[in-house]
Amino acid sequence: MSGPRLVLVGPMGVGKSTVGRLLAERLDTGFRDTDDDIVAAEGRAISEIFVDEGEEHFRALEKAAVATALAEHEGVLALGGGAILDADTRALLVRHRVVYLSMDVDEAVRRTGLNVARPLLAVNPRKQWRELMEARRHLYEEVATAVVTTDGRTPDEVTRAALDALELKKA
């Protein structure tokens, strides 16, 4: 199987980047985040892209960034929270080991404080987060090889759980 050693999916604020870096370190491989790829390519923050160009434009950029990263990157790959909305992206993920990092709304509030610049959570963040998860949870589960809950766990504990879930050993 070519492409990433494993792919992390899950909602915004769940810790995909933090856990992804720890996994990459433990597996002695590289880490890549498609949100970072988009920011680097566009030269502006994702929130600015949403405001200036709209969600549809951002999703097109995201789809292209994910397809490129899946083809090029061989380490640990973290996808943006909404990347799984695209059917073509979900089809590409079928060939990969995918870990869905999950959390409940209380954990999301605790982690993000709901004051971080999240374009999809601008008004009534708690309600919008719940609605996003209702719309996305089944898509995360559809692409997941393994589901790892992050509620009440440290990044190290989540990393160990992800490795255990995929039966990956330290390189």
C-alpha cells in the first residue's frame, strides 16, 4: 500500500495535529497536515479563505490538498475536520488506515474554549458543533479503520490508543 502510514480524521479541535506529530515521532516518520498545506499554498489563514471566498471554494482547495497528500506523503497525515464531506475523498481513504479521533461536545468546549477562530462555529458554537457532528459522525465512522476517543485523555494516551487500535508497533 502506498501513501500515508496512517491518516487521522475527526472534528476540529480534537487534536489531530498534536496526536499526529506524536504518532509520527513514535513511528519514526514524517507528519503532514492538509490544513497547513492549504495555508501555505494560499498564503492566508483558513478563516480568511472562508470569509473571502466561501466554504465551497475552501472545500475545493481541501479536496485537492487531500488527494495530493494521499498520493505523496508516506508518514502520518492529518486531514481537516470537513475533508470527509467529499465523496471522492472518502473513496480515496478506503485504501488507507484511518483513525477517527472522536470527542463529545463538552470535551470540545473544554479544549477550544469555543473562542478559537473557527469559521463554522461563529454563532452559537456549542449548538453548531453538535449539528456539525450529527452531519459528520457517520462519515468519520464510514472511513475509519479504528475509532479512538479522546475524551479525558492526554495526547500521549490518545497516541498509545491509536497505535494499539491499529496494532502498530514503534518503528
